[in-house]
Amino acid sequence: MKSLLERNLAKIMPKGRAMILAYDQGFEHGPRDFKANPQSADPAEIIKIAKEGGFTGLVVHGGIAEKYKSIIVEGEVPLILKLNGRSEIYTGDDPYSPLLYGKTAEEAVAWAAKIGGKAVGYTVYTGSKYENLMNQEFSQIIRWAHYYGLVAIGWMYPRGESLRKKMLSDDDPDVVAYGARIGMELGADIVKVKYPGNVGYFRWVVRCASPTNVVMSGGPKTETSESFFAQVKDVLTGGGAGVAVGRNVWQRTDSIEFAKKLKRLVLR
Ligand code: FBP
């Protein structure tokens, strides 16, 4: 018989592919992200997109999960709880995204399991002077997630002053591969990374992170849907396991149609 972790992974990655809708931007970037499509400020609209668009997971923070639990969990949209977060208002120091929803990783993961989460997510800013703290927190989250049968997803986003000093960008292929590799070494089931530029680079990232599954983070909305789908094709050809995307879906006014096209590409 399959373990709870295996069953939860199969829900988020049916046939080995994930199509996750990210909706933690209201915390990370603030309401500016909702201006392109004001309806996207309403969590109920996003849950509708997740359901009708056929997403295999929806990433939200605790408040949204609790207030909309009935339509997410009972509506059978696999719930992914983001367990850390920070606003973009504070810019004076290297990035650190603290653990939320508990004083310890165990408390946070136990809470996520209790409200019906299938997976938990955590951002690690490799290269920040706080990277040790984030590696430590994420390593504990992974262990507790597996104890509770939840999937552990790492937002592996190298960033900070050290990168700037080395004149490296966060989508440099070696930087992306390094972040993905750390997620694998810590034990993540899925890592979410920036698009590094082309299919060959993505293949390298996948090789460095294997056997952890690698999905592409959406990024700012592209001018045309075709250019976003071209990136998705690179990801899949390069051995990626799918996408975890937000703005490219819900900043469009035809979000559900867009999601259906995305589904035909990603979920086969
Ligand atoms: P998008 O697809 O909208 O880029 O969302 C992916 C994501 O990882 C979100 O989960 C998160 O809120 C955001 O990007 C963080 O973006 P960044 O740290 O690059 O500003």
C-alpha cells in the first residue's frame, strides 16, 4: 500500500507532472500584483481558476487557507501551505524569510497537516547572509513534512548582496542549478526555480537536482501567452516536472482558458 506521502505526491504530480497555481504574491509583493486584473485580489476568484483550470495544487498562506478551507479542501483542490514569507517593503538588508504558523518546524507542519494541506512550501535565499538559518529551517520542515505524510517543496531562490558583488543574476544558469542542488541535498520532493534561459540550461538544472523534481516558477507576466508556453516547452523538454505559476495565469483576463491550454501542455 502506498504511503500518505506517496499519495499526496501523486495528487500534486499526477503522472509525474505538476501544474501548481501560486498565490502568495499578495504577501511577497503586495497588492501591486493585483492591479493588472483587480479581480485577482479576491481569493475566491483564484480558487475558481485553480479548480476550473485543472491545477494540481494551490499555494496560499495560512489566513486564506483557513478562511476558504471549505472551497479549497472540500473542493478537492490540493492545498499547499506556504510556511514562510516576507514583504518586499523592507529592502535594507539581505533577504530572510522567517518560519510562520508555529515557533518550530514541527508546529508549523502539524498545523498545515491539520487543516488539510497536501504539501508545504518554504523559500530559501541561498547566498543571503541568513542562508544557514533558512537551510536549517527548511531541513527541519522537510523532515516533519515527511513524518506527517506531506510533500516538501522548496522555493530555491539564490539572492542577496553576495550575488550582487559577484555580478550574478538570480536566473544565471549556474546560480539556478546551485539553488536546485541545495534543495535536493536537503531532501525536498520538489524544487521551484527561476527559468534559466533555455532548454539546455534547464536540463542541467534538472540533472543537478535529480532525483528531486524541478518545476519552473512563472515570473512576471509575459507579453504574449505564446512566449510563456515556449518557456514551458523548454522546461518539459529539459526534463522538468512542470510549473508553479501565478501572475502569468491570474493577471490575464482569460485565466481559465489560459490554464486549460497550459494543462494540455503540462499534464499530457
Ligand atoms: P509567479 O509565477 O507569479 O512569479 O509566482 C512564483 C513565485 O515564486 C511566488 O510563489 C512568489 O510569491 C513569487 O514568485 C516570489 O517572487 P520573487 O521573490 O522573485 O519576487
